[in-house]
Amino acid sequence: MGELRLRELGAAVRLGLSGIVLSLLLGVWASLEHLEDHHQNRDGEAGVSMDDLVGAYHGLDRPARLVVSLEGGHPEELPAAERTILLEWLGGGRVSEQYDDLELGDASPAEVIDRRCLDCHARQATEGDGIGQEVPLEYWDDVAKLAFSRSVEATPPEILVTSLHTHALSLALVSLAALGLLLATRWPQTIQGLLAAMGGVGLIVDLASQLAARGSEVFVWGVAAGGALWALSTVLACIAVLLDLWLPGGRRGMR
């Protein structure tokens, strides 16, 4: 019995395999959509960011950017009394309510920021080398993006293990299916080997990093890089299989 070659199968079988491969691609897309829906907004901002992933796998504790700047001595010319006003405001529990509190008069955070920051941090400011375009502080909506600390508890260990129990088995089987089909195509062994290595290494790096990330934030990059590598290799393998199923010629000579 000779080696299996997808292109040499009957049209009905190739049609059925095409549906299965397209289903795999649909599943990868759905997984990515679920990942975005599940992790986004952990850091208080729309979309999935590294802070969202850090919050999920390691836990997130990020002080407000305004606090970091003020404690770091920026701006240098800000009087100590006004720096204290801003830091006490940011460290309190009524950040939004006290921002432009009329009862505080000139000592309200809005007035201090207007007086001391907008020469550089206004959108049309001529000072600050354009920082006003990147980090404007003209309105509350601008300030609010920088005024709140972000703290997120990592996913509890028991939930993480349950997730790994499901994903390690299912994603490994998806990889085996995609790789098994790829090995029955006309594509050179170098391409097959590259996609197999990308998928296998990416998967184990992703899954192992999810466990290791609880101890060190740096492993969150392993989650992101490994997951992206696995998804890319799986998509490319599926596309390669679909092309092999329906492109004419190349039955034996392309090996």
C-alpha cells in the first residue's frame, strides 16, 4: 500500500476533507474571538493588551500614570503644595468627583492641571515638543485615562488548571489533525517540518508559560508569543492542505 496523497483521493472525499479543514479554521477564529472577549478590559481600556494578559496570568498592579509622573518629579517647576494636592487627590476614593470640585476653588485638581500642565499638555500647545498631542490633559476624559491605578487579581489556580486540562488536550488534537493532513500533501518536507515545529513549540510554550507566569510576569510574553505561533502555524497548515486538495497537478513530482 503506497503513501496517502490527498490530491489523489476522490472528489467527494476531498470535498469532505475541505469542510473539515474549513471547520478547523473557523474554530481557530472563534478561539481568537473568545480570547479577546474573555481578556479585554481587565486593564480598564478597550481591546486586548499585554496588561490584560498580565492581569489574567500573573496579576496586575499598575499605579496611575499621573502618580508615577508626579512622584518622579514631573513637572520640576510644580510647587510642592500643589504636587501634594494632586497626589492626595489621586490617592483618594473620589477621583472623578473631586476633579473639578467648585468648593476647592483654585486648589481643585482641574485648576492645578490647567495652571501648571496645559502649557505643554494641550493639543494645540506650542511647548513640550508635541507632547500635548500624545498625552493631552485638557478635559476630564483625557485625565481619566491617566488618573486611575489598575489592580487585577490573577486567575485562581484551580480555574487555570481546569482551563489547561481542556485546552492542552483539545489543542494538541487539533495540531495532530492539521499536521497529519499536512504530511499527506505535496508540499516539501522543509515546509512541513517548519509548520510542525512552529505548531508544537508554540503550543507547549503557550501552555507551560500560563503556569510559569504566576511566578514571573516575563512568562506572559511566552503565553502571547507561543499562542500566536501556534495559531499562525495551524492556519498556514490548513491553507496548505486546502491548496493541495484542489490545485491541479503535482501528484508525485513535487515531493
